[in-house]
Amino acid sequence: MEIMKDSETRQLSNRRINFLLWPVIAIISLAAEECKFEYPLRRYKALKEEKAESYPMTIEEVHKFLDKVPQEWKDYFIIRFWTGIRSCEIHGLEWQHIDFEHRLIRIRQNWVNGEVCDVKTPKSRRDLKMCGTIYEAFKRIKDSSESGYAPYSDFVFTGKSGAPLDTHYVSKALWYPTLIKAGLKRRRAYETRHTAAVLHIAALENPLYISQMLGHSDTRLLFDVYAPYVANASRTDGNAFDTLMRSEGFS
């Protein structure tokens, strides 16, 4: 299945095709049941969805990115890199969800297509601990909002109009231009989430803590998806084991 755009041919992903066909299939299935005719799609199988490639950043690349990002957006990206929060989650954050007293970010809603909606899964409804870096970032954002330098809003991150940020705006106006300035490989803004996961693993954080931080149902996804990238992040794979064995007299 193909569509034409700007005189170029773009192929829809299998995931997108499945998403578009699902409502049609559901309608036909219901009609067959209600109107008593043979369901014509009984042999239909959803297309196999391609696994998206991940390109998490190394610590050095994160530094390069933050050095080149516009200063007024630096804290926004620090929070994304440090927490692995999804775009829809950070854009849906309201100040009522930022608990400075207990240093918690309470993920309670998403901002999608200009509307507030429920979080992705029950596990996505979670409380994220604020380390010192994240706490200070939110304090700077709060101080800027209260000083009048930014338009007041119940939402933490807004555009010039005071409305919550749009994911496409962040990608086109902030993310991709900064990648170019920093001389970094082109990748999706969603890679802030993958980067956070990989760097937390490389830092030897508890896998259960990382899974909870990301809103995963279990730790399996951590090792299935992110483990291959940890060597590039830490550059010390195997050293801890080697040090242990040497301490026991092996050489």
C-alpha cells in the first residue's frame, strides 16, 4: 500500500496498515454477526510488524546535544534524557503532577492530538523519583514561569501560545535542528527514552527500578531491547567480571 506526497512515493509501515484496517475489520465482523452472513475475512492475518531500529545516544552524544540545544529548552531535554519519559507524557504534565516536597513526577495523563487522555497502560501510571539534576531543572522551569518570562499555564511545558507542546513541533523545530548542529546521526526524538534506558543499565541501576521508571510491565523488555546497546554506552562490558576474577587470583 502506497500513498503519494510531495510528488514522492512513501510506503506505509505494516504497523500503520494494521492500525488503519483494524476498525474496518471490526465493523465487518460485527456486521457478519448481527446480519447473519459469513464473515469474509476469517483467513485474514494482520501484517507482521517490523521492529523499529533503536539508536540510543552515548553519554558523549548526550553532552554534545545539550551543548547545542537552545538554552530555554535545555531543561526540557535534560528531563527527557534523565527519565525516559514519553513525549505524550511529558507534554501532558501539569504543575499539579510535580511534587516538589516529595521530589516526585506523577505520570497521570497524556497529551495526544491536542487533547488530554489516559496514560498508555496501567503500568504507565507511575511516580518518577526526581534526582538532584531533575529537581533543579523543574525548579528553574517553575521560577521562569512565575517570573513572567514564560506564559502561565497549568501545563509545565508549553509553546508561545501557552498550549501544551506538540510532538511534531518538538521534532521539527528543536530535535532535528539540534542534531544537525551537534553533528549527530539523525534519529527520532523518541530516542531520548531509549537513551535513558541504556544509560541507566550501564550505570548498574536496579532493573526493577528502570522498568518502573519507564512504565514497563516487567524487566524482560529491558534485556530484549536495550542490552545490545549497553556496551556502547558504558564501554566497560566484562570489566567488572574480570576485576572479580583477578581479585580471586585468576589472571
